[in-house]
Amino acid sequence: MDRIQDYVRWRGDLGWDIVPITTEDIVVMCSLTYNPFEELKGDFKGKTLGELNNRIYVNGKLPRTAAGWQKKLFKMWKELPLYPRFADVKLADFLFVPSTDEDEQIAVATYELPGCAVVAFRGTDTTMADWKESLEIAHQGLLPARKSAVDYLNATLERYDRVYVCGHSKGGSLALYSSAHCNNQDKIVKIYNLDGPGLDKDSYDDNWTDIEERVHTIVPEGSTFGVIIGYGANYAVVSSTSKGFNQHDTFTWKFDGPHLNYVEKLSAKSRVVGKTFHKFMEESSEEDRRTLVDTVQRLADATEADDTTNIVAKIAASAPKVVREVKNMDESDKKTLKKLGKQFVSHGIETIKKDT
């Protein structure tokens, strides 16, 4: 079964005038946005991806600690000049705001194609700051990243008449939110959310009804991230070569020639996770959700992990610190967590009974 790299090779010699932009091209654009464009120096706006190919990864290799998906992305990027369909796409703009004291982290690229532009929000990376913000997005309103996303999209819509808005993971949530709260919504052709948390019910307003039919959500069959939030969201399910959390990686998504390989429904485990989390979010208070996120962050901080790739090892090494952190929690927080744990388990059991 083909994957995204095979699609780029297969489709790469066909111009946009022959085959207009497709959902599969959007998956490519979202994946390319994980490239470290923040390394670009000097004038880069308006240059093609082919022209910029040697201006990132300047040492020509990845660090030894690079994850599997980063290695696949690196290889796809290095091959890109061979395929004019993608090599001739222009990088019209790129914004990168690293982590700050306000916990804002955002990266977004604007790709210019003949007759349209694609705004692609980068998703969660492996830094703890970005994962914390993903947890925040799961239950909170206007975070700094959301405001930056709206401002960026508004500026882009001033320059282009036809815009596709998309993102993977956290980037998908930012694509949804910015599209629902921007000006000039009539210029948005479609919005794509690739396995990202949807919008919480408090983020919906009258503007959402104007774009809802243009939203396309794609999740892998074993999705965890993309099913935890998303009131009223319709989605398509794509098959994956991997299992569990690793299906979040777009480089594991299966292609059948020029098309994604769709399947009928989510796995049973994914359906249970999604329905349980929806029920939990509906019935828990904002204060309870705040306590849950703060506690997760406190325990993560106790491990002293700065990167999610080493957090498991850090938890094992920092077990005494984690235990002390739990013991030092306020009694009210302990009671809240105990209540939330029972509530979540109860919803899970109820969901399993209904789903089987």
C-alpha cells in the first residue's frame, strides 16, 4: 500500500492546471509545514520550495535523536526538487512564534499555488510547551496561539481571493478556530483538520454556521487526538500502516495511488475514547477541567522532561519527585481528581456497553 512519499512521486510531474488541488495535496502541505522553515535566513518569501530546498537542514543531516516521522519528512523534502508539482510551489510567508511566558507557540506557512493559497498551521511538536498548549486548547477559549492564528489568517485573506486553510494535530484546531473567527470568510474555499482536536462547544458562534459545510476532518482509524473534541464534526477515516498513537503521524496514512485509502469507521477503541471524552467534557465544569490540566502539567514538570520523546524515561527516573508532587497537592485538588477519575471510568464503561 502506498504512503505520502509515494503520492508525491506519483503525482509530482503533473501541473496544477492538469490536476487541481486535492485533499491529498493538502496532506502533503500540512506535512511539509513541519520542516524547520524558521531556519531560513534572509529573503525567502516568494521563493519556490525547490529554490529553498538547500536553505534548511543546512548541515545536510538530522540529529541522532530525530524521530521516525522526521526522518521520513527529511527524505521527502530532499527529493522534492525532482517533482515540479510541489517544487514550484512558492513559500509566500511563514510565521514562527516560539514558546513564551504566555505559553504561545505557533508556526504557520502560506503556500502560493496558481489561483489560490494554502494556509497550513503546524501541529504539536515534541516540546513540552507545545503539548501543554494542546491540553489548554482542549478546554479553554482564546489562547495566545488562537489569537495569533486569527490575526494571521485575516492578513492572508486580505492578499488572496481563494484560500484553503488546513492543519495537522494542534494545527487542525487552529485552522478551525481561525476560520470560524476571521473576516472575509467568503474567500475560504475549504478548511481541513487532519486528526486535530475540534472546537469545544463554547468556541462555536454564529460565524461557524457559515463555514461548517466547508470543513473536512480526516482521522486515522485508531485516532486518539482527533476524536477527543469536535461537537457536530463529520469526519472521514483513513487507514494506517501503524498502531495506536503512531497513527497520528501522516507518514503512516495509506494511499491507494492518487487517493487516500479510506475505511468505513473508526476502530472500536477509538470510538470508545472519543465518546467517553465527549461525555466527560460535557458534564465536567470549567474549574474541574482546569484542575485536570494543571495537575498533568505539574506532574510533567516534576519529571524535568523538556521533550515528549524522553518523558517516559524521565518519569521512571523521577518517580520519587512525581510521588512527592502528588502528596503535596491540595486536598481539594486530590478530591477533584478522584471525582474526575471515577467520572471518566463510569463514562468509559457506559460507552463500551453501548458500543458493543
